[in-house]
Amino acid sequence: MASRPGFFEQVNRTFDGAARHLSLPPGLLEQIKSCNAVYHVAFPLKRDDGEIEVIHGWRAHHSQHRLPVKGGIRLSDHASEDEVTALAALMTYKCALVDVPYGGAKGGIRVDKEAYSDQEVERIVRRYIFELVQRNCIGPGVDVPGPDMGVGEREISWMADTYLALSRGELGAAGAITGKPVSQGGVRGRVEATGRGVYFGLREAVAQAEDMADLGLSPGLDGKRVVIQGLGNVGFHAGKFVTADGAIVVGILEREGAIYDPKGLDVEAVRAHREGGGSILELDATERLPASESARGLEWACDILIPAALESVITEENAPRIQAKIIAEGANGPTTASAAQYLVERGILQLPDLYLNAGGVTVSYFEWVKNLSHVRFGRMEQRFKGATTKKILDAVEGLVGKPFEKSLVDSLAVGASEEDLVNSGLEETMVSAFHEIREAAHRLETDLRTAAFVVSIEKVATAYRERGIFP
Ligand code: NAD
């Protein structure tokens, strides 16, 4: 059997399919598609027992049509040059799609986090940032990393602290990395941003009555059965928000196995159980799969499948058995190019990664803006706007001659907080991008993934042309 094309090749196949809808010069398309640079670093780690181990890491700068470049760093035992290059390319298209003014980048450090102590992980991520500083591969105007798989606020804090220690008083140094805790210049709402964005995108997609009718589904999330792969940052928050809007999470797939219950699973309880060191296989469920068969849960009966863990999990092999009517890609690259094409033919609605998980980079962008402006969103106007609304309500009360309910006044006469503004900016971004790609899909008579690439490629092409590089 022919081996499956690499991840970057998969992204480029989708790119080529989209490029056929555009009449752009071949040279320009080639420039957009190419990865501008990949840095490979190898450095020694002194393990707790005194042994020396060489750690490998990469940072890919896919496109510098806008600066800085931006993309997360992942800690994973299968990180590779091909993987970071493909993910950096996806970042280029994702940022362009949602009008976040960055080029695409991605970083990876090849380690299985579970096999290292906390102190060893700290030494690894600090040294990786040191290596990026040495190569001018990080900085608020150059390259702004953020969180990705295996990297949460703890690792980001170590990274930001390392950059700060080396930055010699650079004014915007906090903007060199995003996903920081609020106490270190982070923005409220970043932790849950990607999952919240997945929810906004899904909510918008299922609100389209005619699209749902084509799938044999009713509009709205209420009562929709959801299966999630990966209950990490993206999967957990997506699960939490869709549940709050009436959906029922019936299946959860994790490293240690998968569980299914048509009555519904409580994602918060499952997460708490795992964080306490438990396995999902210990929880009540009607069906269970062991670790070696966890991925078979992708084929469980449901309306919406949210892959939110790894790439290339939906392939030509299992695509015929997928029962979901909607695949909502929380993870990057969960569907291979050929499986995606096959699923289009089967009439399954795919909300593509470059659109659906763009909430993370969108809110990272807000964090970067906050860091460069050195002021919390809402700080200047929150009280002013609250007081102005109160004056308007007082005036209207005077005119009607009847007081408003106190609870109504209290809910209206408040200005927006940082979190309100961030979530509102995220919602606006996800809703408008959805309609932009849906409109392009209708106009070009194609699927949402191809349409999303078309919209992105056009925007990157415009950026190159505006710089006078291409006719
Ligand atoms: P995470 O490390 O927080 O969570 C990943 C989860 O997947 C973990 O719970 C892990 O145990 C689980 N997992 C690992 N291997 C598995 C397997 N074989 N089967 C089932 N589950 C498995 O990572 P994350 O930040 O949630 O990222 C998940 C995906 O979302 C990645 O593809 C990442 O690139 C993408 N993404 C993340 C962000 C973000 O802001 N964190 C933004 C955009 C895209």
C-alpha cells in the first residue's frame, strides 16, 4: 500500500484544490505555499539522575507576508519538521482568514511530557526559548509563540519569564509570547478561547436551517449528540460550552480509552476525575474502549464529532464508518486530505480547523495588543460607559414617570469588562468569518474547507501585492 503523504503535503493538496478557483500567477501561489524557514535546534538536557539527553525542537516560519509571525509551541513525542511546517502553514491561512495581522509560524519540542519531571520540563522549555532568542526567532515584532498541545499556562510562564530575563528592558517584551496568566500580562478569556471559538462556529453552522435540513437535522444545538476526542484545553472547553447550549456529550475519547453513554456524560466531572489522576474507564458508561482502540470511538453514533487532540485521525480507512453528520475540527489537521474529500462526497458537513479553532489566535492577538498598549481592555471606559447608561436610564425614568426594576438597571448600567470585550471580539470574529466562508462556498459551489482556503489565499496574495512584490 502506498504510504500516506506527509502532513505538509496534505495541507498543500488542499491549497492546490483551492487555488484552482483563483486566477493568481503561479509564482505568487508558489511563494504563498512555500515555508520560508525552519529552524532545528538540538540541545543537551541534564536529567534529574545526571544523565545527558539531547532534545530536538523546531520553529517554522511559514510566511512573513505580515509580521510578526505567530503560532503555538507544542510538546509532543511525535513533533517533527514536517509537523511544525504543516502547522505553520495552517497558521498563515488561519490568521488571514480571521483578519489577524500575522504571518504563520509553529514550534515543536519532541518530548513525551509524561516521561519527564516538572523540573526537567521547565529546563527544556526555558532552553528552547533561549535557542529562539539566539536566532532572533522570538520577539513582539518578529515571532510571537503561544500555547499548543502539552503547553499550558505553566509552561508559557516559564517561557515568558525566560524571554523577559534576556530582553534587557525591551518595552513591549510581554508581547513576545501569548497565553500568559493574567498576572503576567495575559488577557482574560484566553484559556477557554479556542473552545469558545469552536462553540461559536458550531452554533453559527447549526443555526443555518437550510444547511441542517440538507443533513436531516433540526437547527440549533439543543439535543444534538456530540462525541469529543481529547478532553484537553480545546476539547474540554468546547464540550463545556456546547453542553451549556443544550447539546449532549455522549462520547469522550482519551489516551487511556474511550467511553460512550447515550444519556450524556458530564464533561466537567470527567475532566475533574482525570485531573485527580483517574482514568475515564473508571466512570459510568454504557460502552468502553481500551487505549489501543480509543480511536474507534470516532465511529460512534452522534450528530457532531469534535476531534480535539491529534492530526490525521480521520483517514480514508475509518471515514466510511464515521456516523456524525457534522465534523467540527477543534484539532489542527485531524482529517487527511483524501478523507476530507471523501467526506464531502458523503455529504458530511466539515467545519475546517483553519476556521474553527481560530479563536485561540484571535484572543492571543488581543493579548498582544494589550501588551503593546500596556493597558487592560475596558480600563479607560468601563465606568464612564456604566455611568452614562445610568444617566440615560434616569432620564427615561423621569419621562415615563415610573422607576425601572433595580435588577434591570444593575444589568444595563455597567460598562464592559475586559472579559466581556474579549468574548465579544471573539464572537464577532467567528460569526463573520463563518459567513464569509459560507458565502464563498455557495458562490464557488464547493465545501467550506476549500472556501476557507480560497478566502485566505486571496488575502495573503493581496498582502504580497500591496508590498509591490507581485503584479
Ligand atoms: P492539550 O494538550 O490541552 O489537550 C490534548 C488532549 O488530547 C489531552 O487531554 C490528551 O490526553 C489528549 N490525547 C492525546 N493523545 C490522544 C489520543 N491518542 N486519543 C485521544 N486523546 C488524546 O492540547 P490542546 O491545546 O487542547 O490542543 C489540541 C488540539 O487543538 C491540537 O491539534 C492543537 O494544535 C489544536 N489547537 C489548540 C489551540 C489552543 O489554543 N490550545 C488553538 C488552536 C488549535
